[in-house]
Amino acid sequence: MTTVGKRGASSPRELTRIGDRFSFVYIERAVIHSADNAITAADGDGVRHLPSATIGTLLLGPGMKISQQAIRLLGESGVGIVWVGEHGVRYYAGGRALSHSSALAEAQARLWANPRTRLNVARAMYSLRFPDEDPAGCSRRKLLGMEGDRVKSCYRTEAARTGIRWRGRHYVQGDFASGDAPNQAVTAAGQCMYGVAQSVVAALGCIPRAGVRPLRA
């Protein structure tokens, strides 16, 4: 007896346009099933029905349970699924990417595997962020130094503009409370930005763990 469903996956033409969907839906501490081409989220407040075709990405927070039928429906609807921390800050794992091809991941792997092209990509990315500087010929160590100088200057400038007393960047890994209020704010903002960037990279079908950067000197 076959276990493959008779209903085929929807074609790209049948799916709701990304521009017409909610960008994301965040759910925590609930049980998700499927019913009538919609997913249901049951918690202490009752049951909510969400048409799967109207969701861009489903963020699953702490305390979640999701059925195989719901996962299948979301996959057929082209919905991205991401397992996240409380309030969607931490990115733990992702389901199927929104892309239908591995071309970007393959291109990323080729660039990453070659030290020369990896450094070229790092220089190109630096040029995109800082078009007033020319990183051509810069080593990995030089690029990191240039970027570090820019960040330090930005901290000092913004502290002076906002009237915050800035004693420098201090962060102890695993000990968020050890920093003062400005450092805690920078750390929290940085973690959120990393989460956003990682979500985008994963949604495009690339490999977040294989970030294109120079080899260690």
C-alpha cells in the first residue's frame, strides 16, 4: 500500500502571490493541525483557522506542536516554516526554502570552497556597504580592521548625538547581564539583525552556516 497522497503539490501559478500574503505569522504555545485547506492553532483561548495560502512564513515559537498533515499542507502552499525562540528573536531551524532550485546554494558553495573567490566576495560585500572605500587588494585582516574602525567610530558618533555615556563595546558571551544598558541594547539589536539576515538567507535557499567570508589568517 502506498503512503504517497494522491493530491499533487500546487504549481507556482496556483499559489497566492507573495505580495498578497502576510509576511509572517508568529505562533507560540499552541497545537497546529490542518482542516479544510487551512491550518488550525489551538491554545487556551480556543481554535483559530488560518488559510495556509495567505501566509508567507510561519514562525513557530516555544511550546509548539505541529502535525504531519499541517506540515504537508504548508509545504504544498509554498509557506516557509521557521522554528524560533520567544518573540521570534532566535532562529533555531528552518523547513523547506521558498526557492524551488538549489542553484544559489550551489553557487555559494563554489565561492566558499575557493579561498581566492571567498576573499573576492568579502571585498565585494564590503564595497556594497561602504562604497566610499576601495577594498581591492585588501587582505582578510585588513578588511576586518577597516570594518572594526568604522563600527567604533559609529558607536562614538551616535553616543555623542544621543547623549549616552559610552565606555566602549563590552560583551561577555553567555552573560548578557554583565554589560551596561548601552551595550545590552547593541547586543540585543545585533542578535535581532542576525536573525533577520539568517531568515532571509535560508528563505532564498542558501546555506546560513556557510557564510561567504575569507579563511582565517
